[in-house]
Amino acid sequence: MRPYFRQVAGLFVIGSLAGIAMNIAVVLPSVLLGHAVDAVLAFHRGQATGGAVTRAALLLIMGTAATELPRVGKRWWLGVARARIYANVRADALRGVLSWPADRLHTTSVGEVMARIIGDVEVLGTGVNELIVETWDTVLFSVALIVAMLAYDPALGALALAPVPIALTLAKVAGIWVSRRTLRAREANAALTTFVQEGLVGLRVLRASGRRAAFARRLNLLADAQADAELAATRLDSALAPVYGTLTTAGVLAVIWLGGTKVATGALSVGDLVAFLGLFTRFTARAFRIPQMVNRVQAAAAAFTRLAPLLAPPPPLGDEPPRASWRSDRVAGGGVRPRHEAVTPRRGPVGIVLDDVLFVYPGAAHSALNGVSLRVAPGALVAVTGPVGSGKTALARAVLGLYPVQSGRVRIDGADPHTWTPAERDSVGYLPQGHPVFSGSVADNVTLTHPEPGTTAGTIPSGRLAKALRVADLDTDVAGMADGTATGIGELGVRVSGGQRQRIALARALAAPATSPRLLVLDDPFSAVDADTEARIIAALREAVGPAAPPECQATVLLCSTRLAAFAQADEVIVLDHGRIHERGAHQELLTAGGLYARIFRAQRRGHATAAVVRP
């Protein structure tokens, strides 16, 4: 946690100074109240003047102000520091998850990540609050009061404070139980969050298949499990609180009995007893928080144990602007671009080489690719097909370096894709299977982080966005939308058709890279469009990135699809089966050979012919 405290060092230092001033001055109201009582009694006996009483009253007011005014600054500066630590931890967790390799994402549920970034940060934040606020408001506060009590009467102070070490020992022992119950509660929350997130994503499927009741039953079980875990943690905390309170206040009987005796014998003045009782009362009002503080810091440590694997390294402090640690609205690393060597982006298509590649998905029993070797010339259009589960998607992911291969070699223009710089990866256009889209507008989805300048709602802008929409055969559809490219498509694209959703994802593969893509990997790009639309898209794609395009716009295209209508335009066709290359060659050569490819092609052609006959 040290880097997160350094990021708010300015706020932390000035807030701590205010906390120190407040909690050293905390003894003044009780001490000055005792002096005021003695002054009033002396005035009543005729031993003091009214001026002395007035001075005592003014000193009491000034002592109270010396305590309360720093409290305002402490609450503001330390409260802002705490909020910034929350934000910085969450930002680093998000950056960490975004940098995970695909094999780690493959084995970690979205709900688990959400539970850690949201819930565990809240638990961690409680512990951070205990450290940066209660260190002064409870620990220093209590130390100042203890020193003042011992200064008044060491014997009386020692007797009054005797039960406190017992409370602290109990807190240390109870910390083991607190950590265990906190971990169980966080794990139960993660399980519930994962289940809810998956259910919301598949809500329409649950409703259509009549599984709502079963989903609700499972949800109730997980909710009950979380409630039980949270209640167990709460019960422990609630049970310990009165024990801590009883132990820290038990000494009040000794204060009243022994203090009263000393007043009666003249060893202690009434004002001194009033001051001592005031100090002890204020101490007992906060002392029970010391063991609670210990337990909450232990719970925060348990939460940080779950968070730590998510966190990216904090941004270097040297990248922060001057006095960033003093600012209340600063998230560390915000607006700072990663440092990379200045490299002139290369243009033109890439070459692809795969040598005897073996690839197994994490946790899978069988390989997705086995002994695959492939050479793709720069600028070629290579089409890959095969039965379901033959390895088409695995090949696309291996080429992109999304997953590590178990053996063999993958090279793009001679480089391992796992070593690509962000600039090199930004020259790749990728349409994944399932064509995911984001909530937002058409333009947001197509351009991602590269908004087109001069874009206005209701029109199709010029530039790469317009080109991508045209190639994806989406320009006419967008022109007919109420707000054009600014039209919102809803969560998961529910406001557009399946074909439009797929073509928006295809347009993104063309437009999202910072430059014209050098490599296009399209996984199942035509499953939701008709044959005529597919033909128009392929023709436009060949025109945009094929041999006839300007050299700087040309791209190598890897097309993975079960639909073969566009394969006649491919430079080479690869047929996969059970993770191996079963056939390869030109479209016409494979048809003449009469193998698996020919059978698939003819079956699809018969299906299209039947559909044409029955179409009204």
C-alpha cells in the first residue's frame, strides 16, 4: 500500500498535521474546565475575583477552539486522501485486468473481478480510513489523554487504565476470526455477483427457455449464503464491540471511588477531579475503537490479499504533474500516456508464419491446434473453414498472440505477437467470434478510442469511419437511423438487428486501429447476414485492402468462417479438422479434389438453392 500513500502524500501530511494538533490539544477542554470549576469555587468562597472567572471561561473557549478548528481541516484533507486512494486502487485494478493475458481471463469470471474491484476495495477503504484517520483520532487521542491523566495522578491513572491491555490482547486474538470471516464474506459476495452478472447477460435466454424459476432458486441459495457469511462477520464485530467497551470503561468505578477519597482528604481538588473525570470520559468514549481499529485493519489486509493479484504497478510518481499529491480531484496516472519508444509506424500488409503449432485452451483436455504449419504471404486473403470445433477460432487467436502456444512458433513479419508494442498491436483489426459490441452509439463502437473529428449527430462523417461503414455495408442502414452514427445501440446492441450488430463489429475491425490495419483477422464475420450482403462486403473489402488498393492501405486478411460463399475470392483456402490442416489449396482445386471442402461447399449451395425456391 506504500505507493498509494505516496500518491496522496501532500494531503496526508497536512491532514496528519491537523490531526496531530487536534489530538494534542484534546486535553485542553477538560483541563481548562477543571481550572474554571476551581475558579468558580474560589470566587464563591471569596478567594478569586470575577475577572479570574472570566479569564478561565475565555481560556476554556479558546482551548475548545484549539481542538475543533484543526478537526475541520483534518476531516477534509484526510477524507479526500482516503477517497483518492479508493480511486487509485480501483484504477490500478482495472488497468491490471485490462493487461491480463487471455488465458487468465479465460479462467476468471467477470463477477469475481467485479466483486473484488467494488466490494473488496470498500473493505480495504475501511481499513485505510482506520490507518489514516483513527491513528490520530483514536491512538494519539488516547495517548494524549493517558499522559494527561497520569500527570494529574499516576496511581489513579494506572488503576483506571488497568483493563485496557486486556482489550488489546483480545483484539489481537480475535483478529484471526475477523480475517477468516471477512474472507468468507468476500468470497460469498463474489459468487453471488458472478451469478447475477451471468444471469443478466443471458436474461432473454432464461425467459425464452422458461428457466426463470430455476435461476431464482439458485439466486436465493447464493444470496442466503452471502447473507450468512456477512451476518457471521457482523455478529462477531457486534459481539466484540460491547466487550471492548466494557473493558475500557471498567476503570470508571476506581476513578470515582479513589478520586472521591482524595478530594475528601484534600489530596485532589474538585477541579482536578472534574478534569480527570473529563479526560477519562473522553478516553472511554474512544478507547474501545483501538481494538476495533486493529480488527478492521486485519479485515482490510484480507481484502488486499484478494485485490493484489489484480493490481497493475502504480504509475511512476515522476509522471505526475507538480503538486499532484495535493490535489483533491487527481487519479494517479490520469491523462498520462504510457512511455514507448518513438517508432515510425510501418505500413503495408504483414506476412504470417506458423511452424508446427500446438495450442491447448487453459483447462482443456484436448488440443485446439495440433501440428499446424502455415505460410501467408503479405497482402494475401486466406480463408479458413472446417466443421464446428475444428480449430478456426483457435487459429485466429494463436495468430494474434491472444493465448500462448504450448509448442511451435508464431511469427508476424518475423516478430512474436506476444512481444508486440502497443503501436504494433494498434495496426491489427480483429473481429472476434460472437461479434461483441458495447453500449453507446454506432460511432463509439466503430471508432473506440479514435473519435472522428468533426462528427455531428445525424450525418455520416468523412474519413475512416465512413470508409469502414461503407465496407461493412452499413452506410445505408446508418443513414436511415434517427441520429445517424450518434444512434445508441443499447446494452449488447439490443436496439439493432443481429446482422447490423455483426457489421458494426466488422466496421470496428477496419476503423478502430490508429492507422490503416496491416492485418485483418475476421472470425465468423458473415453468420448473421444474407448471401447478397456477404458478397457486397467481400467485394468492398477486396477493394479497400486488397492488391488494387494503395500500398499503404493493403492488408493481409485471415478469414475464418463456416460459410463458403466468399471463399472463391481467397488466394488460399485452409480446411481444418480436429485441430489439424486437413486440406489446403485454391477454391477450385479443392472443389475438383472432391474432399471435405467440396462436400461442405456443395451442401451449402444446395441449401441456398432451396432457400431461393421457397422465398416468396
